[in-house]
Amino acid sequence: MKRLLNLGITIVAVALSLSLSPLKAYAKAQDYIRVGLESSYKQVQSLKIDNTAVYISLSRGGSIVNHGELYSNYGFSLTVDNLYYAETDYTYESFNKAFEQAALIAGFSGNALCAYKDSLWTVYMGGYQSEQEALSAVNSGLARKVVYPSGSGVRLEDGDGPIALFTKENGYALLSTDNTVLLGNKEYRGYIEAGRYTGGVITAVNVIDVEDYLRSVVPSEMPSSWPIEALKAQTVAARSYTYTRMGIHSDSGYDLCDGIHCQVYNGYKNETESTNRAVDETAGLVALYQGEVINATFFSSSGGATDNSENVWANKLGYLRAVADPYDTTGKIWSRTFTLNEIDELLRVNNMNIGNAKTVAITEVSPLGRVQKLTITGSLGSKTLEKEDVRNFFSKASGGALESRYFTIGDMPIQTGYSSSLHIIGKDSNSNLLKNEIYVIDSKGDTSKASSDLYIEGINGKEKFTEGAYASSNTTASTGTSFTINGRGWGHGVGLSQHGAKGMAESGFTFEEILKHFYTDIEIR
């Protein structure tokens, strides 16, 4: 049997503004974010909360206002509501008073519930399946008007019946507890909100403090067993990334999602002691470039060097420049074999009508050696894939998208014990390189012809480059019935290399040194 504990009104200040722009002053960053729990609770008919006691709150004027506490032996549910109601004349500033009045009305006329409307609590009779039933209640003199389905109604109830009705126009309930909210097989800090943001069904949103959000994100993105300085670097990167991505899902009713589109977030049970320490010891720290929080992209393994942002996406960003990554010694070395018949099927699912595949060729690489263009020639024409489309073309293949664009085709070697991050690109595959045919990438990611003695800085020390060194081809092709792609690294290759950060931490670098290596000309504060 449910009962209500009157806690009065408690106000907790929370900034809930959304911003898609880089933050110029971190002090203005919002403390709470809205995370859409898309992985399990996107577009569902109802949510079951298994706690036996919950606080019921609402957001108003940039603050979260606590309206009281509910108890139930059954837990609580939030359900899509498309019923008709009859609105009474009762209005209250207190949820407790409205709840008591709804209980009295339900005692002699059937169901009744509280409703939050125009910043006040009122009481609705019903719900009814039809307008006529609601009109009957109005005509009886017990109510003053019919309330029609809004298309955004969400009903809070427990095993004893309905408790309250909330709509998008007047705000959805925020449910919290003294510990964590139990939602399915997961637990969440902060608040759970269930709303019909974009249509007829419910999506769950976790309204949570940014630092508590990171407690789950960091171990989801980096193994918690890794060195603490690597975990700290990941934390600052994730915090910075969070603020610059804020509001990316605002059209859906929340700031970020809980999947790989944003950052992986699995709730309270995913937290670990080491990653919580990393969050606590870097509390509030972000990476800044020219006074703005950076879009601190990160990925698993570089294979020896990161790349410039414009070689992967559209924009050239000053802090996302190619850098050597000699400490990435544990990253992924991979190989994938495809038949031309498999390429035919991939052409079909990718809606590329060029007939039967004949050859697959690397036709352009970046200065660091990542494949920029992959050309597939078929019996009816050819198709050239560029940048990340090269990886994504293989998404529907067994094994999914290619691990990285750091690969060659066929017999060209991939070094497993490489000591240098220098990738040399020749004019053709049959001639050795002369010094004036080599292009050098500086710390800003700009390229120029080499004009003096060259040294390769790697994990084995500094090695002088000599003319006649092996030149890897910038055009490789498969013409047989099958071909093998040999690659290294994992991910898009821009920003923080997680395996590189691990290697640097194991070699004694601090998290600030790691971040300043992978993000050019930044400061941490």
C-alpha cells in the first residue's frame, strides 16, 4: 500500500541549458546533463522502476524542485497515456495536498490522479476511454471540463493504481532515490525522466551530474586495469568531449545518447575504484585550445601515428594534428580476407551499381599512410570511397567495418615490430626514394619536402634515414578472385590514441603530458 511522506519543498540549483558551441569559459559549463538511454529504453510503451521509495521532482526555471516522496511495495511504472480525463476545480501548490484530494475522489468515484499544470497541482478524474465518459463526469457536477489526450501524456502509477499525469508542455516527472534508481537490470545515479519527446512512445532520460556520468563512461571507454595516468588522460578527454557534444541530441529531448555515437554509458554498476579515482583526481579539468574546450576525440590504437582531422572529417582543427605514437606497442594488428563475390554483395547493400567487382585498389593515402581513397572497379564502372567511407563500406561484412584505414592490400608488409612512426610514400612502387622525394609532416600537421638530413624518432631511439629506403606504394590493387587486407591500429586515428596513452603512462608520463602530446597546443585547466 503506498503512502506519502511530506518533505516540503526543496530546491536544488541545476543549470540545464543546452549548447552546441565550444565553451569559452569552463566555469559556465552546466553541472547536469541529459543522457538518452537509447540502448535499452528508446521508444517503449512503459518503464518499470523497482525502487520501493522514490522522490518526485520537476524542472522549473533552471532548477530541479523536489515535490515529495512516494512509497510502494510494488515499485513504480511510467506508461504512455492516451486517456480522457475530467478536470476538477481543485488546485494546489503542494503535490501532497493534490494527492490527498485525488485519493478522496477516487474513493467514491473510481480512479483519480494528480496532474501538474501551469506550475500548480490539480486533480483529474478518470482516465476514460472515450470523450463521452469524461463528459458524463463533467455533467455530474464533479468536474468542470474534459481533458483530451495531449499526445505527450505519461502516467505515473504503482500496483494500487494511477498517481499522477505529466505532459511535455508542463514537464515530465524526475524520479530519484537516496541511492540509485533501479531500471531493469541497470542502476543509475541522479534522476530518471520518461518522456514522449518525439512521438507516441517513451524514451528514458538519465538527468545526471557530469562527474557522475564520467564515472560510468571512463571504464566503458578504457579498461579500468590500465595505469592511472592513462585513465586520467581518458577522463579529461571524455569530459572535454562531453561538453563540446552537449545538445547533439536536443531534437530528441536530451543532450547525449548512451551509445558509441556519443560515449558508451552503462550506469552505476559499471563504475570501478580506479576510474572513480581518475574522475576525482581530475575533477572539473578540461582541455582548452585558444580558450575554448576542445572536441577531444579519441580512439583505440593508432598503429604508429595519429592523423590530421581533415584527413578523416571535413574540418581542419589546430589541436587535432598528426603526431608520432611510438608508445602504441600493444595496439591491434589485423588481417581481413575478402572474395570478389563478397565485394559484389557489399556493393549491393551499399546501393552501388557498378556491376560485378573486378579489382579493389588503394588509389590515395594520407601523408601518414592511411588510406584516403579506395577504388572498386566493376564490370559497369567504378566507385571511389573516401576517408571514413572506406571503413564503413565493409560494415555489413562478416566482422563489420574495417578496424582502421591504416592498411595495405596483398603482399605489402605490415610491420609488427615497427620502431618508427614515419610512413614513407613513394611516387611508384618499383623505385626507391631519394631525399627530395620525401614529404615531412611538422608538429602542426603541415607537409613540406625534406631538405636536410632526416632522422626517424622511434621507440628504439633516433635512426638516420638513408636514401634508397623501402618505399611503400600509394597504389595497390587486387586483381584475383580474393584479396587480403593487412592493417594495424583500431579506430579513426584522430586525437588521443588509448593504447598510446597506456604506453606513455607505463613509461612514466603524466596525464597532462599525455594529453599535450596527442592534442596540439592545448592547456589543461
